[in-house]
Amino acid sequence: MGARSAGGCRRLGAAGAAAAALGGWAVGTLPAHDPWGLWVPHGPAATAAGYVLAYAGLTTLVVAWWLYGGTGAGVRHTLVTLLWWTVPFVLAPPLYSADVYSYLAQGAMVLEGHDVYSVGPSVLDPAGPGGDAAASVGGHWTDTPAPYGPFFLILARAAAWATGGTIVPGVLVLRLVALGALALIAWALLRLAREHGRDGSAALWLGALNPLLLMHVVGGVHNDGLMAGLMLAGAVFALRGRWISGSVLIGLAMMVKSPAAVALLFVGVVVGRAATGPTARRVAKGLLGPGAVAGAVVLLVTLVGGTGFGWLDTQGVAGRIHTALSASSDLGLGLGHLGRLLFGTDPAPVTSAVQNLGLAAALVLIALLAWRSAAGRIPPVHALGLALLALVALSPMVQPWYLLWGAVVLAATAGGGRARSAVAVLSAALVYETQPSGSTPAYGFVLAGLTCVLGVVLVRRTAADPGGLPADDPDTEADTGANRAAGLRTGA
């Protein structure tokens, strides 16, 4: 079979994943100290070779992924391909981020009785459990309280307890959680695609086989994968009339990362449209039902976790860290510094005001999408994907992998339109923004920009001569399958 066949693309991508993972052993986000001597630097020559391998492997994987989208491979073949491309990262060091060390350190903090919502990992004894993880945490997060919910901290505490906080096995246990999240995403994508009359293999291609997800959820062990998996599973149950179970899962997703709460609004649309009786009763059920169930889950998990309600006060800590991908933060900083130059004013209030305006604009867009969804103009789950993308675009802190919040949803609901193409291009581009070591060099933005340009050219060429991106028939954007997915089922 040729390199552009499904089998050829599978092998090409597997070779790229293996090279990227092998390079990660030299230039990944290595811990400050590994008592096992597995994830340690190997000198300048190995580092140079590692960067070559890592970037060559990443590029090979991205190319294989893009080509695979046009092969017409079926669901079974795509699932096996996902397995091939995932296996090389299982034992590799963390890639592209040091966040997993924060997770392990925070789990050790909970074990030792520290308040993770008031202090950072620096409180851990360097010689005690979790000390190596705390020493490996990225500089911004050493003294930063945890922004994660109690459910995720229960998992992190279990990982720290099971491994004694030892860094390599601790990270690998958390990677098992990430692999479970990937499996849950794949399961939910297939079912959501069926509900929306979409092709399951195309949904898997964009939502699970996506290099951005493989690198940052499997390689980087980000808990965004777990949040997304639980949220998608909740949407599946809601569309099938089991909205209580769906709301429970979304409540758990919120207890990993709070942005999952957006899903409750669109599950409420599904519930309200499926309810019977007077309009006021249906609206009340949609607005209050899922929120009440998720709220009960939040309360129960918080009490069981024993970490208290401090997570309510730490949801904004990430916004204090500037990331160049945040348009509102960039604009706020620019205006703030301009004001200081012209009028001698403090730039901080200006930056904060612009960030708050960005969040307000995101909330307005989310409300508008919910309104259009309730009116039957957009399927609720598709609107959820768009809402999450709007939230990410206008947030005060944006990381490359945040794109996955909305991308995994749109993978199952979007046809061959602009939203799908935009997600595909951005996924291919943003994977270059961060180094395997976790830093964000200037050339990363250059590579991402060049990839964006190339991706747009390829999308335009594909539109003229289909066969590059997997796409459903554009005429089915408003087909009966999509309308059925709008929640027109009998609620429970």
C-alpha cells in the first residue's frame, strides 16, 4: 500500500509518534530529580538529537494525520490507528508541559493535610513524598494554589498515595487516567456522531486522533482530557433522554475544571425541549433541572474530597499568568502600558478591565448560542462546541490545548463546513507553539503561523478537489439527523 493509503498513513503516523516520544526522553519536560534515573538529561549531543527527533516526529505525525483524513478509513481502522499512535507515548516523560508535576505534588499536599487552595507545592518537604514533583513544577505554579476541582484532586491524591509520591510511577499513574479519558472521548464521539447523523470515523479523526490531543493529553497528561471526556459522555446521556445521569457526569467534569459548567446550559436546552406541559414548566425544568443535579454532585464530591470549598476562590488564578495566545490579555497589556507611557497610570487596572470585558463578551456569545439552540436553529451539542471555542478565544489565559474543549465537541457535530476546517488547521498549528520541554519560544509562534497559512491553502485546495479533510456532505448540515440531535427525544 502507498504512503497515502490508510495503512500507509497509519504506519507513517506511528513512526512519527515513536520519534516524538523517543526525542522526549532527551528534551521532554524532565523532572528536576528522578531517583530512578530514567527521565534525566543526557548531555548536549543527546539534547540536540532529541530536538531533531521530536520535531521531525511531530511533523511526520501531523502530516500523517492530515493525509489519513482523506483516506476514507472506517471506524475500526481509525480506532486501531489511534492505538498505534498512542502506544509510543505511554512510558515517555511528560511532553510540552510540567503541569503533571503540579498534579502529583497537589495530590501529595492533600495526603499531608495541606490546603491546596491557599498554598502552592513549595510547602512540601523536598525530601518527603511529592518533593521531587514539587521541585519540578513550573515556576509560575510553585506558590500558586490549585485551580482544579476536588474530584481531580481525589485522583491526584490516589496517585500520590499509590506511588508514595515517587515521580516516575506517579506520573505514569496519572497518564493511565489520561488514557482512560482518551478512551471515554472516543466512545462519546462515536455516539454523538451517530446522534447527529455524522460519520464516526471523521469524528474520531478530528476529535481523538488529533495530534494536539495526543501530544497534550497523552504526552502532556493534561487533565483537560478528563474534563472533556466526562462532558462529552454527559452530552451522550442527555441526548438519549437520561439527562440526570448526563448532569452527574457534567458535574464531575466541573470538579476537574470549571469550564465544563457551560455544558449545563445546553443540556438544559435538550431537557427543556424534550419536556412536556406548559412552556413555563418546560423552561423551568431545562434551566433548573441539570443545574440542581450537577450542584448536588459538586457538593457531594467537595465533602467527600475533604479539601473544602476553596476551589471557588481559585478559579481566577490562571488569569494572573499572561499567555500570548490570550487576545484580551494582550490587548489589555498593550492599552495598560500605553496609558502608563501617556498618562503615568497603573497598567494593571486597565489590563484587568479588558480581560473582564473579554469574559463578558464570551458570556454574551454563549447566551446567544443557547438562545438560538433553544429556538431550534442550532443543535444544542453543536452550539456547546461553539460556545466553548468562544470562551477560550476570549479568556484571560489561553493555552494551546484549550482548543480541545470545543474541538472534541465539534468533531462529532460539525459537517464539512468552516468550523471543522478551522479546528483542523488550528490543531495542526498550535501543536508547534510549545517546545517538548514545556517552554514557549518565539519560533514556536512562527512555526504555528506558517502551519496556519499552509493549512488554509490545503483546505482551499481540498474544497476545490475533495479528498483531504474527511467531511460529511455539506448539504446535511441541517439534515434530519442533526435536528434529531437537537434533543427532540422524550426526557427522563
